[in-house]
Amino acid sequence: MSAPTTSTGISDEVRELANQEYQYGFVTDLETDVAPRGLNEDIIRLISSKKNEPDWLLEWRLRAYRHWTTLTAPTWQHVTYGPVDYQDIIYYAAPKPKKRVESMDEVDPELREMFDKLGISLGEQERLSGVAVDAIVDSVSVATTFKDKLAEVGVIFCSFSEAVQEHPDLVRQYLGSVVPYNDNFFACLNAAVFTDGSFCYIPKGVRCPMELSTYFRINAADTGQFERTLIIAEEGAYVSYLEGCTAPVRDTNQLHAAVVELVALNDAQIKYSTVQNWYPGDADGNGGVYNFVTKRGMASGRNAKISWTQVETGSSITWKYPGVVLKGDNSVGEFYSVALTARRQQADTGSKMVHIGKNTKSTIISKAISAGHGQNTYRGLVDMRHSAVGARNFTQCDSLLIGKDSGAHTLPYIEVKNQTGQVEHEASTSKIGEEQLLYCRQRGIPEEEAVSMIVNGFCREVFKMLPMEFAVEAQKLLTVSLEGSVG
Amino acid sequence: MTVLSAASGVLAGFEPRLGARDPAWLAEARVAALQWVGEHGFPTHKDEDWKYTGLAPILAVPFDASTVASGSRVTAEMIDEAAVDLGGPRLVFVNGHFSSEFSRVTGVPAGAVVTTLAAVLAAGPDRLEPFFAHAPGVRHAFAAFNDALAEDGAFIHLPSGTIVDEPIQLVYFSDTGGVPLISSPRSVIIADSHSRATIVETYAGVDSDVYCTNAVTELLLAEDAHIEHYKVQNEPTSAFHVALLSVRQGRGSRFSSRSIMLGARIARHEVRVQLDGVGAEVSLDGVYLPQGDQLHDNTIFVDHAATDCTSHQLYKGVLDGRAHGVFNGHIMVRHGADGTDANQKNKNLLLSDRAEVDTRPRLEIYTDDVKCTHGAAVGQMDEEALLYLQTRAIPLEAARGLLIYAFVHEMVDRIELDPLRAQLERVVATRFGSDATVVAP
Amino acid sequence: MLKIEELHASIEDKEILRGVNLQLKPGEVHAIMGPNGSGKSTLASVLIGREGYLVSGSVTYEGQDLLTLSPEERAAAGVFLAFQHPVEIPGVGNMYFMRTALNSLRRQRGEEELDPVDFLALAQEKMKLVEMDQTFMNRSVNEGFSGGEKKRNEILQMAILEPKLAILDETDSGLDIDALRVVASGVNALRSEGRSMLVITHHQRLLDYIVPDQVHVMTAGRIVRSGGKDLAVELEAHGYTGTQEADAGRLSTAGISR
């Protein structure tokens, strides 16, 4: 005879969110060239001079800094965190040797070992996958592969610092044209102190022959990372760009305030994919990266198309709204997102689609998963201006909850000033399906694996937008992040 | 500082309404409420809940602090036209004060109380303490203003098991004769366990009068109480209308409210429902039909604080001219409110190139055992359908009217009171140039 | 193989199973019939370990206490349920799902996992049994499947997972005659000496195709009559009501067929 058993549902099993060890949390012992803590005009001058920048750029930085000192950090996000002491952050940390690297062979072996641990051995990657990689550690770009091959078709892919030296006119023309230095608190801080990032220029009519990829990593302690990415696709050009992020385990929070600007001219297309796996902090919410990022695309030309795809599994706090300004007639904006918050992670993310041109179209697909004490907020704006005749938007936001202490919030803003505009927004929130779990388990699939399978299925619509290798990595990340979310 | 100065501008001359025999708690609540307005000012677009609703046109009016305007032009015909007589008890308020001349209290079962707030205030207002002392005024300046100034309105108490068959009609009519008056009707409805009633509120006034109705209606539903509520807002487009419907629901209670928003230059109808008891159900519907320069704002907050509660919202708007529509719906599911089933839908039809709509459905969920959905849509007339109707020899204008009627009809159909439904059908037909009888099923 | 003794189950203070006794030998096919709400599906749910029930009594399966095992452990031990309402799992490919399931079972049994190529060969062979083609395998689990397709998909899974005890819960419901024929022939093909089946059905129709060794009648949470396959025919003629009344007097003693 068995004792009476009872249960109210899956929650007993699923409630607990244990600690999954963060796989990428190693610290590489690189000798680092660091600036003193804190922020003032001297630090900005130091950064600018270290990077041998032209005066106009220093002036731009200083304008940004002066404006930033008049701002206060925003509080409207649906996240809570302690005050950030901006004077206690190191704004510049370059791994030594800092001299420019011309080929993979010149890269510091220790650094290369680190990339191997990250699973992106540059040498291997160069040979095997045909993906051009720019790797950014802390704030400095350390290696850009495949430069020569890209140069043959006129594609410029290099670190931001290099672009400032080699292509100053392009940088000057487009820097801040999509995200002005005074856009918001964090974008403004970035404009003042950004140290590196990636620059990419696809000339007229060129289809970039390979995926371009940047790997970001925060390595030094107490370092902020402020990279800046600028991608310009000239008329009829096409590029697919991938961005991956990791950071070591630290018990203090690290600030990551990046800016990404995309410009797509007539008939150009930019596909920007992110797999964000910054350190999420431990089960009690200690440590982790504050990921406060401004990403925006300007579809300035006719028929231009900009797609954002993001898989956000890391960071203790994620705060970003990759958006598209649909200025060109018939231009298209897309946003596909998977955001997972487990442990005590918080995410306030979504998209902004601003319809200005005629017959502009936008699509937003958001899949949010909250487990443990995770809090996940979708916040989005669909703004249809009076000029946007015939504009269309479709938005679908689905949230999945795993555990009693998780939270999911859906906060769209829809503003329509055009009689011919059409907007459709749908959202749903529910617990992970108990019947689905039972079905899987009845077939012999252990509960944890079943949860991961169901969640991956829930996200499939977004994963299929990612390039193949990234889709595989994203699924693994999701599985790893969910491990321990089942009792 | 502009906020405060605007507030003090409006506040100038206003004093809390203190009766000589008022108990201390009431005087304190009124003074505190006015002070609150002085300190916090009126909401601005930076207030998330007022983001899209500019109050400048209201704050620009030098409102008169006096409590009465004559209302001498009002006739029974005017009241009947504004609020079709439903045959049951009917309380009529002119410029915020009870008018016995136009009122009728019949068909009220023994034990049930259908009277005025003024009567309760005069007789001993202690039963109102929970409503004033924990007033909704802390939420925003208009509700606080009502706390400070409210003198009259309906007071209804349904003891346990009371069933009122006839709908109880509350009519708020304004005839200010050129005096820019703020009226502050305050109605309190207490439904004890297993009681049941239908309440119909109508707000209307004399054309071209500039005034502001700042109404608060509070309902308290005990276990298994069942209240159906209707609100018809048809103030003249020279007037302003700000209203708060605040509801608390106990275990197993059911509440439905259907709002029909037609009039006013700026109208805001805010509904706050607190689901406190296990298994409570609420259903909120609204239709808003602004045209010209009208702004119609529907703000809804449903708070799921108990397990196994259900909430539904469906709001539909048709916007013409330079009209502006706002839907701001918020569902909160508290930690532990398991078994919640909540949904929310907002649909809008834009008829003009100058109309604007801002919609913001919101879900805020802190537990996992929920089923919540929301949806919002903005669109225009289906061109295919229009063409189809034209090929069937229906003129374009009539075809448009037909399609709008079809869009609104879902809402009209939900009105279970025949005379009220007929009234709204006429309004829709007149407004959109369609002959309702052609399309009525 | 399976021995159920005095099994009680209740949900939210409502007792649904009120002392079920049943014994199933290897290779036997038993049918459980009964009116709606008699507890047939609850019995299936309790046997596979659906949560939410307060359970007492005992269920011994191959000598071990089944009630202490988790659903996936029961599956690994060879218990399979063809669900009455198979749930849809959006985004999870049917083929991938079945391979994961089979490999989970193999892993739990200490057997080697099948790679995708070997699995495909296996699946293609089994698909013939239920007349399914590859397109089913490429769709998400049960998503957008018709009622008949869902039931065929259940039998396909049974064929691939090769359980020792298969419980078919209303597998005939909602099927037209052609689909019923396909499903039944699939099931019959899977009958074997080592595999027992518990066929739960409301209608005698299914039993024309899947001929049981024994038929049990369940009403109000108990098995009130047991007999050979002719009992099903009798029930079809006289209905459950007659059975209920006729057997009301011997509720407490009926049930076990040894």
C-alpha cells in the first residue's frame, strides 16, 4: 500500500530555480592597461588621446559628457536595482599588448586561449566557418579576421577605433545620426566614454559575402563596457551581422552601456542578430551585468529593411528596445526576441517601431520566459505618424511563466495618427503547460528536459530567424539557463 | 511648477465643503484632500495614467467655486430626452444637487435604501467613513477634488438577499446657464451578500454650457452580490467630464459595467476594480464615439488580489473628425492570485485623417497560474466590404454607416435593457448616417 | 503484470475512484467500459501518475509499487498511455519529440541511444502500421492535427516506444469508421505475449475491432461487473443503466476477476 500522495500541480517540481553554474565565468589573467576610476573631462580627454582621435570627436564626446551631467538616470523601467556609482567605474581598460594586431598570429596567446574557452577560436573560425569576427575584450577591439577578403568587395569591417583613423569621413557623417548623443541617459554616457566597437560599411549594391560577427567580453573587474557599433548599408547592399556577449563571474555588478546604430539606404537590408549571455548574477541576485543598451536602425531609404533578432538569456538587468525608424517609403522593420529571466534576473525589453514613410511595415514577435524570481517585461512602442499612409504593424507577445515567484509584464504603447494605418497587437501570458509536461513525461522524457523542450518549442518562431550556428547556440543557452528550474 | 500654479489657479476660491455638524473624520478628509491637490497638482502627460490626455483645456477655464447654479431651464422633457425613463426608481440631480421635482423612488423593496448622499450626510454620515477616509482621492487630483467638494449624489444600500427588479436610474443633469461650474456628484452603492440590482447612470446637460462634471461612484459588493451597471455619458461638447468608478468585490460576486461614451469636449472614464474575494467575476465593456474635437479616455485598472477570479474587458471606439481616443487598460495579478483568468481587448476604427488613437493594454503578472491575454487593434473600414455593399446598390455613405454600425453593434447588443439599447441604436444610426432598422437583426 | 487493489482517488474532496480492483496478466487485453463520469479516465490518469489526485490503495506493476514512481519512471518501466485528448506542443517537431522520448527511455534503461539516421529508419517502418507519412513527422507535436491524426500519432508512439502495458483511453472517440479501422489494426499488430493492454472505451464498437480477453464494467468509481467479450454486446443492447441497477446490490463484492 502506498501512502496517500497529493499535489496541487507541477509547481512543486518546477518552483525551485537552482543555480546553474555559469559556464563562461572564467577570468583570464591578461595584463590590462587601465584608466583611474571615475569620470570627468580629463578621463574623456585621456580616452580620446589614447585612441589618437581627431578634435571633432573629442568635442562630440565632451558635448555628450556635459549634457550627461545634467541628466538623471531613468526610473520608469520595470526593474529595480541599487544606485550605480558612476565615479566608481573604470572607463577604460585595454588588454596589453595594445598595439594593433594585423593578423591572427600576432594576437596574445593568452587572449586566444580565452577565445578558445569561449568556443570562438578565431583561427578555427576563420578557416572553418567563414564568419568574419571582431572580438572586443573589455573595451578594445583585439582582432578582426577576414579583413582582406572583405576589402576585395569593398566591405569595411573593422574596429571602431580603426574606422576613426581610416574612414573618418564616414564615421563623422553617420556617428550619432540614428542615436544622437543626447538620446537618453545611457546613450549619452556611451557617447562620452565609448572606447571601441565595430564599424561596418557595405558599399552600394554589395551583398556582404559572409556573416559578420563581433564577440564582446567584459574581463577586467569594475570595468564598464561602452562599445559603439555603426553599420551602414548603402543602396541595395545586404549584410547579416551577429553579436555575442559573455562576461566572467563577479560578485559586483558591471555596467554595459552600448550603442548600436544601423543605417539602411534605398533597397538596403541589415539583419542584426544578438545572443546575449552576460553573467546573470547568482541565485540571490549578487553580481551580474547591467545591460543598458540603445539599439536603433534608421531605414532611411525606399524599401530598406532592418531586422533585429535577439536572444537575451544573460545579464542581471537587461534594458533595451532595439527599434527601427521607418522613414523610407515601403521600408520594413522587424523585431524577433527571446528573453529569458531566471534566478533574480530582470528584463525590460521590447521594440520601438516609428512609422514615418508610406506603406511602411513592421513586425514584432516577442517570447518571454520567466523562471525562479525572474521578472520579464515587454515594453514596446508602435508609433504611426500622420505621414505614414498605409502603414501596417503586427505584434505578438507571448509570455511563459515557470514558478510562483516569476513575473511577466506586457506594456505596449500604440499611437496611431493615421486613418489608413493598421495595427494589430496580441499578447498572452500563461504558465508552462501542465498537460504538455505530463505528455512528455508519460513518454519517458524527464521533467527538466521536457521543460527545456517545451520552452525551445515556444521560442522556435524566433530561433528560426537566427543564422544556423547561432540558433544552435541559442537553444543550448536556453537549456542551460533553465537547468535547475525544475525541482 | 507649472503644475502647481495650474492647480492653484483652479483651486483659487475653492474651500472644502464643511458642514457645521460634520464629524471630525469627514472634515479632516476634506481638508486633507484639498491639500493633496495643492501639493501634487493636476496630472500631466508625464503621469503614465494621463500620458495621452491633456488637461490644459479644463485647467484654462476659470471655474466658479459657487455650489449652485439655478438650473431653472430644466424640464421633465429634457430629463426624459437625456435619460429614457426605465420605469423604476429614478434619482435626478441637477447641477450636482438632488431634484425631488424630477425624481421618483418607487419599486424599492422593503429594507433597501435608495436615497441621496446629502440625506445621509445630514442624518449622520458615519457609514460613509470607509468611503471618504480611505478615499480614492490619493490617486489623482480630480478624485481628491471630489473628496473635498462632494455634497450630493446617490446612496444605495441593498441588505442581504435584496433583489431589485427594476433598474435604478441615476440622472446627473447640468444646466449652469453660463456659470462655469464644477459639480462633484458622489454616489455610493453598497450591495450586501446575495443582493442583486441594476444601476443606470446618465450624465447630460444643456448645449453650449461650459461646466465640468467631476463624478465619483463607489460600489462595494459583498459575497455573491450581483450588480449590473450602465453608464451613458452624453454631456454637451462644451462641457468636461471626469469620472471615477471604483469597485470592490467580495467572494463570488459578479459585477458588470457597460459604458457608452458620447459627449463632452474631454471625457475621461476611469474604472478601478479590486477583486478581493475568491472567485469574483467582473466584465467591463465600453464604446466611445468621439468626433469633432472630442477626447475620450477610458482608463481601466483591474486588480486580481484573490484566487480564481475572472475579468473581461472589451472596449471599442469609432473616431471621426479631429477626435482623440485613449484606451489605457491595466490588469494586475498579485502574487498568489492563482487561477486568474483575465482578458482585455480594445478595437478602434478611424474614420478621419485627423483622428488619433492611443492604446495601451497592460498586463502585470506576479504569479504563474494564470491565463491572461490582451489585444489591441487599430484599423479602418474594410474596403472590400465597402465595395461589396456598393455592388449591392447600397450608396457609399449608407454602406459606411452599415459597417460602422456592424462594428459597434457587438457592444450595443450587450445592453440588456431594451429602452436603453433602442436609445443607443438611434444615436449610432443618427451619428453615422445609417438607418438602424435596416441593419438591426 | 498489473494488480490494482482497493484503489481510491479523489480530487478536491470529490471521490472518483472508490475501490477499484483489477488484475491483468501478460499478453492480456482487458476492456473497461462504463458511462461518462464513471472514473475510467481517472483510473488511466492515476496509473500514469497525473498529479492532483489524492490516492490510496495499491498498484503493483511487475512486482514494484507503481504509485511511488514519477510519470517518467513509469514510462521507463513500460507503462504507456494513449491519451484521450493528446495535447499540442507548438514548435516541437514530432520526429524530434519521438526520438527524444525513445532515447530517454533507452537511457533510463541503460540502453544505447539511437542516432537520427537509425531512428528515422525505425520510425518509417512503424509509420506504415498507422498509415502515416513523413509530413506528420515534420510538423509540431499534434499541432493542427485532426482528431483522427492525433489518435494515429498516439498509436505510432506506442509502436515506437514498445511498452509492456499500454492503456488506451477512449482511443475510438471522435474517429470515423476508416480512422477507427486504421487505429485498431495498428493496435492489433502490437498485441503480443509480453504486452498487456487496458482499453478504455465508452462504446462497444471499438471492441468489434480490438477483441478483448475480458470486459469490465465501471460505474461510480468501481468495477461492478466483469466477464468475457460477450458482456460488451450485452451492454450495447441494454445500456449501462440496466447494469447499474442490476448490480447495485453487489457493488461491494464484484470486480476482481482472478
